[in-house]
Amino acid sequence: MGRRALLGAGIGGAALSLLPFLSGSAGATPPEEAATTTAPPRRPTTADAEMLGQLQALELTAQALYTEAVNVGGWSDEQAALVSFILEAHRAYGQSLSGLLGRDAPGRRNDELFDAWRADFTGAPDQVLAAAYDLESALVATHTEVLASLEGTNGAASISSMLINEARFCTALADLNGSTDNSELLVDDEADSLVGQG
């Protein structure tokens, strides 16, 4: 399921969930039918925890890469503000997943991916902004792929919010780097998912 389909389903699902409140008791499900349905778990399942652990490692990798970029310097005030903001966002996402997973959280970055991306995050500002766009686009694709497989609602909610913000980061990075390509600004063509890499 693509990112647009997921976002559309989220909007449609939110609208449908309001129907019983808008239509009163006429739309209520009979008790005998309600008893036959099973609500999804809130906490991550064992399979969820494994996938969410991989995502935490990716968020910590992103945090480390942006730290490298900030330390290189040479940024305009506007560029520095955006890169620092995204750095702190990835730090918060890693911490959020740590809180969600508890002892199951790996708590470490993906060193192979860090080493593969590091040179791109330590160059000239325009090179770093382009690399950051590619990373955020890959994270959008990765989170979309994982989201479709999650069972626990807490994990799905966390990943959904990260996915939306990382898509916004793509737009901000592309715009700041002077892009006028709408397909790039709207993240129409996502990078490949990072699931299973590194």
C-alpha cells in the first residue's frame, strides 16, 4: 500500500469513526455483533517490536548523521536552523521508540548505514541538503512499509506521526536547496525503503 493510500485511509478512517457520534444510536453496532470483533492490541506485538527496533536504529542513525552535518559548519542561519531542528526531531523519535519498546529497544544506530551515508553529510551545504532529502525520503518509504505490517496501535500511531513529519522535512530540505520540481517538493517518488539494509 502506497503512502497516498495510507494517508487517504487514515483520513477516511477518521471520518468513518465519527459517524456513530453524528448519527446517534441508529448507527450503533448491536451488542452481539460487537462481541464477535477483536480490537487490535495497543502494545507492540513481538513481531512489531522487532520492526520498531529496526526503525529506532534508523532514527538514531539519522540523528548521528545530522550531528556530523551540524559539526561541519558553513551553514547559513536558515540552513542551520532547519538541520538542527531535524536533528532534534530524530533524537526525539529515537527516544520515543525507546520508551515504547522498553528493554526491547536496541538503543544503537545502524553502523553500516551510518558509514555508507557519512561522507554525504560532511560535504558542502548543498550536498548535505541533497543527501538529507534522500535520507528523509528513504525513511518515508521505510516507515510506510513497516506501518502496513504493524499490529499494535501505539506503534502504528508513533510511526504515522514520524512518517508525516519526515515527508515534511523532505519538502523543506528540497525548497531550501532551491528545488522547484513539484514531484521532489511533494515527495512523489520516494527513495527505496531501508528495511533489511545494513
